[in-house]
Amino acid sequence: MKKITFLLSLFILVSCGKKETENMLNSGDYDNAIDNSVSALRNNKNKKGKQPYVYMLEEAYAKAQDRDLRQIDLLIKDANPRNLEEVFTTYHKLNNRQEKIRPLLPIRLMKENRDAKFVFQDYSEQIVDSKNALSKYLYDNAKALLGTKEKKSFRRAYDDLMYLDQINPDYKDVKKLIKEAQFKGTDYVSVYMKNETNMVIPNRLEADLLDFSTYGLNDKWTAYHSNKQKGIEYDYAIVLNFRQINISPEQVKEKEFVKEKMVKVGTKKLLDARGNVVKDSLGKAIMVDDMRTVKSSVYEFKQMKACQVTAKVDYMNLSTNQLLQSFPLASEFIFENQYATFRGDKRAIEQEYYTYFDHKVMPFPSNEQMVYDTGEDLKAKLKDIITRNRLKRE
């Protein structure tokens, strides 16, 4: 039964594959029809059940080659240099198509008692000629684009040069021109800080905030610099402007409370209401837990100091000296230390509270340290602002 089910499934699969390939052929999707047929004929190509694929492969190949050759003829007659890339890629397609079929040859058409016909040509000369013509066009066009003053032209030149380097490596000075196009097409952003508060911003905080190498924000056409470099004309600026820094006074809050608890201190004989010892059936005294009330006074201390930093992030267009966008930025850091002591019986206090007895008084951080400690949060929020508000290019 399993064998019958498997054969039935295989028959359905083969039938669907033939129907799919036939539909591709009839709809003009010749290359996918060729791929399906080649795939089917790689194993047991002379098997009778594979004959429909041989007919479809022969037909699809002939029609695909005819269509591509007519398209090339039309493109060449049009004499538009923009068509050179299509001419080049179509010659490649013609060559690749026949190389895909070549390993299968010969393929027999049994009913007609002949081999399937596939007209092969040597396209090497056409490929080289079209590649050279396309290379010259891409090179000349990129040079012209690099002579303009628009970044979008430089980026187009970059794309053309990268493609040229791919199809024709080491063509003239293409690698040098790629670097030039990358440099000219990049938006350079100067990032710096302003301090409008009456407090000093720690140098290490400024260094951390402006270390854009850790932000991972540079992309293909954007470079962020916290230190201006010679020879670069900056297009934009991102200004982190500190507006206000508020630091609370050092506070120590004290609290005293008493804890009581019944605890077992041992065992004792059970007495009745008259004070007589209660015994079990064997005459032995019944023993019970001896519970006593214990007390402890707890002295709790909480140290607190808070720092709040408010700032804004300004996006500036340096060529027009205009403010493009502005975003608020705020961060807070709270120093907190809680510790406690006790007097009395420790057993009266819940065990989860014991950790505070291990803590000690700590020196309060300086104002400068408090400002610095806001840094991680500030950095994360600054990165989020820049990530969500990328510079818009034309």
C-alpha cells in the first residue's frame, strides 16, 4: 500500500512539473521553462517519461535565443549609449543559456528518431566588444558626473564605477575614481557639544558622548566626526546643547522601628489549667514548644542624591546655517544607598532584611561624578534620536 501511495505521489509531482513548465513556455517565460526542463533531464534524460521535457527545452531555447537576438539588433540600431548595458548583459544571457544545456547533449527525440536541435554560437567576441563599449561609456559618464557639484551625481558616479570595476576589473584609474566619488558623495556631519549651564561638563563625559565610533551610525553616505578633519567641508552639524543641570542636596533619611516575634527557645512540659503536668497514655509527660517574645529596635538609614540633565539636540544645515530640527533630551541619575543597624534580638527581624545590616555608609559622589553617571543613559538616548532621525537626502 505504501509503495502504491509513493508511486501515485511521484506521478502527480511529475505531472505537475510538466504542466508548470508548459505554462511557462506558453506565457513566454522561456528561461524558467529551460531551467525546469534542464533540471528534469539531468537524471535519466533518455527515459521515455522525460520526452515532453526534451520537446519543451528545444522549443523554449529556440524562442529565447530568437527573442534576445532580435532585442540586441533593435538596441544596436537605436544607437543609444544607455542601451549598452542591456546589450552586454543579453549577450551574457545568450552564452550562459547554451552553456546550461551543453552538458546534456546529445538529447534524443525518440518518436522522430533524431537529436534535439540547439543552435550554438560563439558570443565571446560580442561579449568582449559590448563590455569594452559599456566600460568606456560608464567611465566617461562617471567622469562627467564627478565634474558636477551635486552629491546625488557623485553617488550615481560611484554606483557606475563600482559596476564597471565588477565587469572590468582594473580598468584605467577606476579604483581611484571610486574613492573620489565616495568622498564627494558623502554627507559629513560635525558633532559637538555646547554648555549653557553654570556647571562644568566632565571631560570624560564629553569624550564618551562624542565617541561616535561606538554608536555604529556611519553608513554608506554619512560620516559623523566629533573632531573636524582638514580638507573636509562639512554639510551638517549635530549640536548636543546642555541646557540645565540640577543636583539635589545630599540627603540621609533615618527611620527607627521595633520588631517583635514569637520564637521557639526550647521545649517544656505541657501543664493543665491547674498547673499539673499533662501525661500521655503511657504516663510520660507531654512536651511542647517553649515560645518566647523577642524584640529588636531597627535603625534604618537611606542616603540619596539625584542629578537631572536636560539638553536638546539641534540639526543644522551648515551650507545655509539653518536649524533643521530640534529634539529634547533628558536624563536622570539617582545615587541611593540603604543600610541598617539593630539593637536587641536579631531573631525578631525578618531574614530578608538582613542584607541591609551588611551595607555600610558610603561617601556621596561628587557633583561631577553625578553628571558623569548620567552618561550611559544620555548616550543611548542620543543614539536613538539620531537613528530615528536620519538626514534626508534629495
